[in-house]
Amino acid sequence: MKKNLVELPSKLHRNLLLLATALGVLFNALFQNSWQLFINYTLLILFIFLVTYFLLRQNPSFDCHVYLAGTLAAMILACYYSLYTNPFFKLVNFVLLPILYGCSILFAYRDRLHISSLLRLLFAPLLALHRYCVNFVKALSPFNRLSAPRRNVFIGILISFLLLLFIIPLMISSDQMIDTLLKSWFKDFHFDLSTLLSYLFWFALVASYAYASLYRSLTYPSSQQTDPQQDTLLKPVNLFGRKTAIATVLTVLTIVYALFFALQLFYLAGHFRTNLGADFDYAQYARSGFFQLIALSLINIAILAATFYLLKEEQELRLIKVLLVLFTCLTLALACSSWLRMYLYERTYGYTMLRLLVFLFLYFEIAALLLSLVFICYQRLPIVKIILIAALLYYIVILFCNPEGYVAKKNIDRYYATGKLDTDYLSSLSADAAPQIMRLQEDNNQDVLFLLKQKQQQISAAYTPSKDFRAYNFSRCRADRLYGSLHLNQQLFQVFLQNNSDEDILSFSIASDAPATLFNNAIAAGQGSAHLVVYAPSASYTMQLHFSDGNTHTQTLTLLPRSDRTVYLSVVDEKDDWWIYAD
């Protein structure tokens, strides 16, 4: 290291590595499968303060008495988690304890409290999480005695391992079929792969932060006076031969992704589809792994961006370019797989704004990846500027194409093609969707009539015509005009009938002054069902229930809908007969 950088004595550094490792192990022991904060959090705080005291007590500029006073105050707050359960005070203490920890160290060094010093002490270690892994490997292996090429390959494998701690769990959880295959392969092994990866991830994260944080505390007076660019902790790891290390990372990740897609193709060919069970739902399968695939593609884009940045000054990158092309193509395959899954899910369950935005994001991501392929070959291309300008233009186009109107249009087109319509979702759309929803005005479906009545009332309640130009909005004015032109003489409300009797209801009818409305769908004992009913001139209705044992029950009720335009009724057995109660 350079002379102007702070370096720890070897024995102290070894103790730091061991204690950071112990913190990672302890965190897993205290919190795996038990993420609520009780006495486990109290014990963790105690261990953190004790470890810090053990490492810093021999520093001549460190005032142990001041630090112990801060430790006492912190432990009083930490004991709250063992004694009480009020969520507000637990949250406040959760924020205060790190602040108190940082202040104890600053005051123990007789430093004046500055917000910037506290923030650097607590958050700067996040920029140096890599240091623990690199130095741990150096301490436990003949790292420095390796030849330069082998050392670079070793570093690349280490970085790949850390990345795979994130990537492999996402891969497994993204594909139900691969998860099934792996479980069948490892059924004789008595361990859960996802649990093992979770242990490794949290161990690496906690141990790395603990190492970086304690390192900064041990070198605090010097690190505060050192130029950030020369800070030992924040100084980037010297990759010696960056090309070799990065080529190793790209090779390992490319092989892992290639195996992932090979397994997917293996399943999609149908070889193991019969092992998934009769209840396998392909639409739900498409939905279950979609967001994991999105996360994987974003991680890959971050890896590509980091590679472009680190090698921007390098020459002779033929092998790297080949690996980048392969890796980018695999990322494109991830994005296309995400698109296909969302397409299958949307085709089954209909259109929503979230699903539309996901599609739009995927289109942009695919375009950006194709542009990256061009950039790999022609690196003079200003790819960052192009992507930023394209993103802005793309967003502007989306804004003024009325996405909600498009979603309503696709749902209504699907309704006319299949008879399926999610009226609850359509009712949640804003005034922007009014022209498309008005396409339903000639429909006689009771659910559709109820939807139109809802939209008419929503816009009537939310919009009051005003001559003040400041309140003008085109979509609201248009929706008020369109919904105001509807002549819905029938007013509808919903009846929710809960069958709490011992017999199944085969059918029931509701009658007022108008002819009775008969509902033929059965309601099993213990089940409920919702139905739309037309308002009568009076609130008096006659209900007739037809039971599975052949008996009927007739009762006259006064039905007064609640604010949600729903009447809740329950059928119970009472004195060898049935009775209907309004809740």
C-alpha cells in the first residue's frame, strides 16, 4: 500500500477479520427463520458494542470511559426489545441505536459531533463491502505467492461467487419447473438449497459491513483527514490484470446462465411436464417467476455497465467482446422470457396498468440491450446519452398515448371476445378511460350496468363544473359529458347472501313490485355469493329460497344497502326452519 494510506498491524487486522466473521455467524444464528426483533436484537447489539470495545480499547486516542457510557445508554434502549412490544418505540429505538453507536465512537475519539462525520462512519462502509472478502481470502490462502494470471483468475472466481449468491436464488425461484427438477435431484440430501444460499448471503453481507465499519472505526482519526480518493477502505481493489478477472467473471456467469436456459428448454420440450402434477397452472407459473427474471436482467445490465466502465481505457479486448456479446444475448433471452411469461399471464387474467407498464419497460430494456450489442462492436457510440434521450422521449410518448384508455380498450375487446370482464378493475380507472368504458352502454349485462352506474356516480361526486379556468381538465370534462349522457333508469345494488345453514341452497329469488329475479346458482352450506338486484320503488323485498332437501323458505325483508351499495344477508337454521337476517 502507499505510505499515505492507513494500514492496520497484522495481528489487529487478523482479529478484525475473525470478529467480523463471528458477527456474520451470530447474525444468522439469531435471525434466520426468526426476523422479528426481540431478545435476539438485544444480544446482537451487545455483541457489536463488545467487539468494538475489544478492538478499539488499545488505541491511545480512544477514551474507553466515554465509549462505555455510550454502551450503557445503548444497552438500555436495546433491552426494550426483550421487555416490551410497542411497535412505535421499537421503530424509534431501531433508528436511535446506530446513531448512538456512531456518537459513542466519535465522542470516545474526543471529536466534535458533525453530521457528516456520523454519516461517513455509518454509511461509508457500504461502499467497501468487497474489502472483507478480498482480505479474508488473502489471509487464508497463499494469495500473494500466486502468479499474476492465476491471481487474476482467482479474483474473478471470487467475484463470480459473490454475484452467484444473488443470482442463483433468483434463478431457482423464477422457475417452478427448475425448482421441481432440483428438488428431485437433491431429494436424498437433507438440506434446503434456498436456505443455504440465504445463510451465505446474510453472512457475507453482515460480515462485510462489520469488517468495513470496524476498519473505519480503527482508523477513524486518520481516515477523517485523508482524501476520500486515497482512503484505504474506499480505494478500489487493485484487480492487477482487470481483463483477466473480468473475463473470468463473464465466463462463469455465461456458463451458469447457459445451464439455466438449457434446463428451461429441457422442461419446455415436455420431458418432465408430467412430474409437475395435475394442478399445475401454466398461467400462474408464468406469473410466479416474472419479477425474479426482471431482477436478473437488471443485475445483468448492471454487470454490463460496470464492465464497460472498468475497461473503457483498455485495449485488445477481443475475448472480452466475445464474452460480452454472449452475456448480452443471454440477458436478451431473459428479457424475452419475461415478456412471454407476462403475455401468457395477461392473456389469461386480463389487462391492468401495472402489466402494461411492465410490457413497456421490457420493450425499452430489449431495445437498450440491442443497442449494447452495437456498442460492444463500436465503442465510440455515446450509448449513455442515447439511452437517456430515448428514455425521455419514450416516457413522453407513453404519457400522451393515454395508457388507461388502452387498458380499458383491451379489457373490453377481451370481454366481447370471451365474455370475461373485471368490472371491479374497470371501476378503479380514472376519467381517462371514459371513452372506452362508454362502449359498454348498450350492454344489458347487470354487472356492466352496475359498472356504468358506479362511474356515473364517481364522476358526478368528483367533478363539479366550474367557470374558474384553473380547475379545467380535459379528461374530467369529457368524462362528465359522456357519463352525464347515460340514461340509466335502473339503479342497482348488490346482495351478498351467506348460507350458514346445514343445507345447500339450490336457487333463490328476490321480488318487489317488479317481476321476481331468479338466481339459479347454488350456494353450498357455509359458502356465500354476491348478486346484483334492481332497486324497487319501495325497500320491501320478498325472498324465496330453494334448498337441496326439497324445502323452500319465503320471507319478506326490508333491504337498505350500505354505503358500498351492498346488502349483507345470512341464512341460519332456527326452530326447525330457516331464517334470513340482514347484517
